[in-house]
Amino acid sequence: MPWHRLILLCLLAVFWRTAAALDSQDFLPPEQAFKLTARAETADKVELHWDIVEGYHLYRDKTKFQSQTEAIQLGQASMPEGVTEHDPSLGEVVVYRNALDVVLPLINQNRETQLKLLVKYQGCADVGVCYPPQKVLLDVALPAAQPAANGGALNQFVKGLKGLTPGLFSEELLPPDQAFQFFASLKDPHTVQASWQIAEGYYLYKDKLSVKLQGATQTQLTPLQLPEGAAYHDAEFGQVQIYRNQISVDIPLLRGSSAAETIKLLAKFQGCADRGVCYPPMQAEVSVDLPPADALPQAKPAAVAELSEQDKIVNALRHDSLALTLFSFFGFGLLLAFTPCVFPMIPILSGIIVGHGDQIGTRKAFLLSLSYVFASALMYTLFGILAALFGSNLQATFQEPWVIAVFSGLFVVLSLSMFGFYHLELPKSLQSVLHHSSDKHRDGSYLGAGIMGALSSLIVGPCVAAPLAAALIYIGQTGDVVLGGSALFVMGLGMGAPLLLLGASAGKLLPKAGDWLNATKAVFGVAMLAVAVWMLSRILPAAVAMFLWSLLLVIPAIFLGAIDPLPESATGWRKLWKGLGIIMLVFGILQLIGLSAGNSNPLQPLQGMGLNAQAQPVEGISFQRVASVAELEQRIQQASASGKSVMLDFYADWCISCKEMEAYTFTDAQVKQQLANFVVLQADVTANNEADKALLKRFELVGPPGIIFFGTDGRERAAQRVIGYQDAATFLKTLQQL
């Protein structure tokens, strides 16, 4: 029998065997394989339950919910973690087996009693047969909300006001017990945690919050230590501090007896809605059961929590004089001037100065530098204010791949002009206009330097650091763009101060004419190409970037005479340039060899290729990625239940300081040892999508780098926030303070 007929018979046998197996098994209808029920015990929450038959499973990412009742909106569903399995068609997926319970919050401001809920889900049988996506429309009865006793008068007042001013309130105000919910729980036998949950669009006054004990008891409360609130100008009370979303505070107890008892906490508070309607003073009473105490230490009032570095700077902005604030931020700018994020500005400005050839003088070089620095600081300030007021990510705005590619192309064009391929200048007609509108020395070059400075501040500008974060937080909280913007502007001038020194000296140090000038222009042409490759490395694969670096070493090395023989009459300078060319040529060839061997680090091209080298590349920390606020909260709760602390690292591919932390801090042996008992999470905000923005907004971050720590109780250790780059030694000190 020919071999191809034998193969065909085998395939037919397998097919018929599979078909017979499928026919021999009766598959349950989807409503029996995945039995769905729903119930609502309160008007703001629905609980969904699936009974999943053995041998079947549901996909997590195929489970969706939609409200079909216009007056009710859905919150973020709370879904369990599930089990990760390999699906032949979908790859790695998360599935549920046996049972699935989902809690679905409702935004039900009109207190509707009926919800039409559309539930979408999809599942499969383990033998490989999948059901089509299921859509089930559920009618869920919602219990009627009990009216708050202390809110009746307010509701009547609001309803009457609505009748007098139709259209002013397009939506009813929430009852007080829904706008401001008070909770109290026992943290340990000697500490009570008091919390207020504040609805979106509402706020509480800091100075109106108090907690007292009711009734006869042998326990006393220590004074309430409230955290810093957000500054707010209130039409009724003037300048005040307010809280939004949530406020929690620990209250140490002074227990006079070790016996178990029940205490009653009376909380008093007052708040308003953003639309301008304020609630009368409110109060809530909560009972807390205290267990027997082993010892009765004399608890001291809780010390005010230590502030993080950026929070200290925010307080300084609020209280320091204007002169001291501006002087401090100028000093911060000087320090930031020596970070890797600012270094690329040096060859950019140098190339602009050198590009003017022998026409450059000390005065003009300084004015070019001043135009560059002033425009850079001004543009950085403008976009900083906009970012603070509207909550956008300052860095990510100009880190789109097409923006990076266009700007890199601009540097390539500028570099080629340095090599003499062409001469860049304004059109003659525009030069004439500029000549007649200003003095004879102004030929448009100052304008060009300013444009380059503005663009550089946005695309190759400084990374996020504590002073920058503090200024943006201050502007966002207070709306004081004058003081916050002034601080950003002088910080930009501080970052540009070394560039001004460069401009002031360029007129004296740079050659005026001759071959020296051509050589100098070629050097800065290569520097411009290096800036272009440095920027492209943010969006290109590491191997491609390494190849470009090797070309940038090999080709200029040839022009430096690395492969040309030296004449006997060669000068010392000629020998120096040849030696430099040989070094560049050798290192570029080593990069090409390393690239062919699979390496992608241009600084260590032969890593792991030694003849007797057994050492493996130093590995950093293995992070668990989180992509949303809900996923982060779930991971924190899991870590807290396991008694572990959490470190959350904010990262982006275009963040230079983030890569510095990965290369030098997270690879340190002592750092990895200190973090051994931590759950280390990482939020990659490279894409800057809505989920990324929500994660950054959750912690009031303007962008990466940023590291947030959570204790075993699941609460953030705000005083130990890390904003900006920290070397291994500094980061170890931060970890030791936790």
C-alpha cells in the first residue's frame, strides 16, 4: 500500500474515534453546566453565584456585566483570582471551576428597587468542546433603602429648594449616611481604626471631625491625630483642609481594665457636595467589642506620621516665604542638572553653538544658551502646570513612538549638516524680515535655539524627582499656579545653569576657523547621532539599539584613521585621535560579536562569553505585574492575609531612572535580601492607557519612577515613598525604615 494512503487511513481512524467519543457523551445545556443566580441584600450591591458542574470551566476574561436600567450604573466587579491554565486555542487563561462568586457594586442614587442586569459569560467542557458566548438578562429585586433619621430635614430642604430652582439639581443629593459613611474596627486590643468613606463629588472638613466615647467605660481615647488634608478655599469657612474619597486614622486606647468590654464611639463630622450644598453637622455611633487585654501599657498619643520627601517640600511651599521657596527650587534644579535625563541636552546645545562656525563669539554663544535654557524652563513650567491641573502624565504625553522617531530624525538631520552634507539656514525672505524687525545680529538662530530648548525639555527633559512631584502635587491640590509655576520655572533655570556656563565659555574655547573647526563640528555631529540613538532605544528592540550603537562606534573610528597607517611625521594629536579611533573600533566590533551571540547590553557585549566564566548575568528582582487598581487591591489583600509587606514599583520603557533602578539598585545582593519577604509588584505604565492613568492617580503620582510600600496591615507607608532614582545604599536605608 502506498505510504500516503496509509497516512490517510490513520487520520480517518483518529477522526472517527474522536467523533464517536463526542457522540457518546451527553453535554449539559449551558444553563445547567453553569447555573447562575443573583441576589441583592442591599440597594447598592448585587451578589452573583455560578454553580459549575464538574468537568466544566468558565473563562474569567469572558465574564462581563452591563446594567440595562438607565438610572443604575455598575461599579468595578470584585472577582476572585481563579486558576491559570493553558488553553489550546487561547494560550494562558484564567478559569473558574466548581463555583464562582462575584460581588457587583451598584451606583443607585435614585434608590431604584429593580435592576435589569445583562450578564455575559463563556465556558467549556474539559474534553475540548466550548459553548458559544452566553447572554443572560436577570431581573434583580433591590431592597428599599431605609431613610436616615438625621437626614429627613435636609432632604426636605433640598426637595423644596429644587422646586424653587428647577434645573439647579439635575440629580438628587445623596442622603448623609450614603455620602459620608463612618466605620470603626478593632486593629488590636489597644487600637481602634476609625474610617470615613466619602462618595465621589463630596468632601469632609478636617476641623469638623471628632471621635468620642459614649457611656460609662474604663477606657479612654487618645487625642485624634488626623493626617494632612487638601487645601481648599470654602465660601463659608475660608481657607480650610478637606478630605475626599476616604480617610482612616488609628486611635490608641488607654484601657483601665484588662477585662473584655464593649465601647461606643460617637463620631461627629460635617461635609459638603461639590455642587455647593453643605450638610448640617452629622454624627454616627458605632460599637466596638474589646477582647481581654494581656497587659495594660500606658499608651502614648500617636505621633504625627513622618512625611515623605515630596510631602515635606509640599509643606514648605505652603509655609515658606517666596524668596526661600524660589532659592530652594533653584538648588533642586542644580542637583537635577547632573542626572542622566538632562545629559543629552549638553550635546544638543553644543551642536547649536558649534553649528554657527567661526561666526560665533562669547556674547552670541551665551545668548544662544540663554534662549535655549529660558525656552526650556518656560515650556517645562507651562506643561507642568497643565499636568498638575488636569492630572495628565507629563512624561508620557511626549513619549509616543512617532514623536520619538520624528525628534530622532531631527537630530539626524542636524548631525548631517555638521558633517557638511548641506547647510541649514532660514529662507532668505524670512531672514530679511527678521533682519528688519530686530538688530543686525539677530538672524533667527536665537528663535531656533529657543524652539530646540522647548522641545528638549519635553522629550529628553528631566525625570520625575521629589521636587518636581511636590510642585505638581501642590499645584493640583491648591490651584496656586503662580507659586507652583514660579517654583517649576526657577527649577528649570537651575537645571540649565550648567548649560549657561557652557555657552559663556564656548566663544573662547571653540576654534574660530580652519581644519580644527571642521573636526569639532564632526565630533558634535556624532554626539547628535548618539542622542538620536539614545532616544530610539526607548522604542526599538534592545538588539536593534545595540546594532546602532556599534555602527556609531565603528564608522567614526574609521574617519579617525583607526585602520590607516600613521606617517612618520605624524603629530601627537594625530596619534591621539588614532588611538581613540582604535578603542572605538575595537569596542564597536565587540558589540557586533556580542550581538551575534545573543547579548543586547551595549555596555557588556561579551557578558557570559568568557572561556572559563561560570558566572551568570546578575539578575534583578522578579516582579509580579499588576494592570489595574482592582488587581492591585486584591494582591495587597492577599499579601496582608499572608502577613507580608508589599512593594509596588511604577515603571515605563521610556523612563531612564526606572532602568537605572533595574540595572544598579534591584540587582544589588543586599537589596534583594531585604526584599526577600516582600511581595514585589510592578505597574508598567508605558502605554499610558486609562488603567495606567487610574493607577497613577490612585497614588497622586505624575509619572514613573515611583515606589510605594504597604505594611502587613495593607496600609501604605507614605513616609517611605521613593520618587526618582535611588542608588542601592540609599534604597537600603529606605527599606530599613519600614
